[in-house]
Amino acid sequence: MLHCLSCYFYLRVTFVVADLTNHNEVKGKRQDAYKMEQRSQSANEAQGIAIDKVAEQREIARQRHLKAQEEKRRQREMKLKEINHHVSDDNVDAIETRIEEPVIIEPEAAQLLKPKPAVKKVPKKSSFKAASKPPIVSKNKGADSANQLDLSLGTAMNNSSMSSDGFDDQPFTNAEAALKTAFNLLNNENWEQKRDGCSYIRRLSAHHPDTLNAQLHAVNLAMINEVKNLRSQVSRAAMVTMKHLFVNLRKSMEQELELNAKVLLHKTGESNNFIKNDAECALNAMMENLSPNKTLAALVLGGQTHKSIAVRGTTARLIAEAVEKMGVAKVLSNQKDVTDKVLPAAYAFTLDGSPETRAHGKQIFAFLIHHPDFDKMLTKYLTTSQIKDIQTSLDKIKVKGVNVVVPGTKQTVRASSGREDFVSATK
């Protein structure tokens, strides 16, 4: 009897434990399913929030775009009002009489003024194209109104190309107002406005140099800032403008010569050939139109110790050209900022790591080596150890001359040692 009772209780307890186990398993599965459902709901809610945020950001971007377009339109209207505000009463009468006469506009300008149909954008070309020609107006009375017409059409036509040299032959009616407009355009964040500001500066340098000289320091700083611009079209336009300033203002540009030379020399080290060529053209204009003494000092200060091999090579070439232009006697005349700059620079170039730079350094010594004062000036401005470093090169230059790389090519030519030039100069 006791045995049967024990078996009964054992089986009863076993069944109770099994039921509890099954109950716990069912309860756990239900809890897992509930958690999965909660997670799914949370994920759906997060996805909905993300979609709402994206839609909100798109709406904000659209509003900003609309606001920027409205701001551009407002600036264009203000510019036109400012231009029209400076027209004198006499010019207003001339314009009214001028409206009845036919205005002949070239087909290129007429096409630029027509609204352009929507077309697909194509990659921008880096070429530096010439500007479209300005509208031609018959040469009768009311010439001032014609100039005012060109000024009002300037923005629309300058947008057609990077350079606006076609407009540089048209003077402004009000030069001071045009200068203020140029500064406003250069201070604008829009790169096309900056390019138009460079065009205004070029026109002012060609036709109103006195107005530009009054604020030449500010103009130079603005151009230097735009030469450093990361937008290649703005940088190139600024370098072309700087070239025009050198040609048209000449000695007035010497007050900021060191800063201008430094920034232009730095640009000759760019990998973009168009930027490099524009910088070299501006430097060549500087060499041709400014004082050789001051350009020589500015070149040595801006490029002799530059980190770029290309910049040092361009600097050495320009200094060699300046030495040849000044003449041997003047270079070795113990003049301040000439002899004390040329000889140490030539020594550094002769030991440079670039073959082209070394060739130009030796070319400088080839121009000077047969002058009677050469050894005297060499011992004065170079130490004994420095002279020993280049003595072998100097001996070869005396006998054989030096090979010089032709700029823009990989060809070399034999440069004369300068003996013939010195003999002819002494005669």
C-alpha cells in the first residue's frame, strides 16, 4: 500500500513539474514574440521619423535656393539702379534723343542678350577664351549715353566668357562709381561677380589710371586675394588683370611689387598649365614694364628659397633675364639690392637639385664672369667655402660656357660666356 502511494505521489509531482516547464516555455515564447513586435514597431517609427527629416531638409534646401535666387535678382536690380543713378541730366536728355536712332549691335552680342533655352549642362572647359565684342553704336551726338549703354550691358555679356578684353576699349562714364562697383563685385561670394569685378579693374586701368591710382593699394590687395582663389577661372582672371595693371600703370605698381611677385611666383608651381602660363605672362609683363632693380629684389625675395622646384626654376630664369637686361657693369657696380642679391642667388641656383635651375644659375655667372670686378664682388658677397663649392663650375663656364634649357621645351642651347658682350660694352 505504501509503495503504491509513493508511486502515485512521484507521478503526480512529475506531471506538475512538466506542466510548469511547459508553461514557462510558452510564456517565454510569448514574451519573445511581444519583444519582436515592439522592436518592429520601433523600427517603423524610426524609419518614419527619418523620412520626415529628409522631407523637412529638402524643404529647407528648397527655401534656401529660392531665397538665394531672390537675393541675386535683388542685387542685379540694385546694380542697375546704382548705374542709372549716376547718369547726369545731360546724359538723360542724350539717351532720350538716342533711343529714336538705330543702335547697331553685332550678332554675337544680340544672341547673348536673348533668353537662352534650357539645355543640359556640359563640363566646363578650362580654355581662356576671348570675350565677345561690345555693341557698336554710331558715332554721333550722345556718345556718353552709348557708354552708359555698354556699362548696363556689361554684366550680361561678361558672363559669356572668362576674359572681357573686348570691353577694355570702352571707357566708363563715371569712373569713381565704376570703381565702387568693382569693389562690390570683388567682395561678392559669387565667382562670376568676382570675374566681372576683375573686368572692371582692367577697364579702369586702361582708361582711368588716375582714378585707380588713388586706391591702388586696395586694388592690389584685392587682386592678390583673388589670385589665391580656389576657383581657377577667378584666379586666372585676376592674373590677367594684374598683367594689365603692370602694362598700364607701370611704376605705380612698384609699391606692392614684392607681394605681387610672391603670389605670381607661387602660381607658377601649379600643376594646371593654364594657371601656370597666366602667371608667367603676368611676371613677364612685370619684368618688361617695371624697374629692373626692384623686380630683381622682389624675385629673389619671393622665389629663391621656395619649396617648389618649378617656382625656383622660374625665378632663376627671370633673374637671368633681368641680369642680361640690366647689363654686366650695372649688376657688378656694388649697387644696393642688386649685386648683393644677384651673386648669392646665383650661388644658390648653381647648387640647386633641379637641372634647369642649375643651368640658369650658371647662365647668370656666364654673363658676369669676364668682368674685371667679378672676382672682387664674388669674394665680397660670398664666403670662401661658398666660392670653393662652385669653383669647378666657374672654371668650366670660363672655358665652355653653359647649356641653357629653352623655356617651354626640353631643348638646350649653348649660351655664350658673356665675354663678347663685355668687350663690346667696353669699346
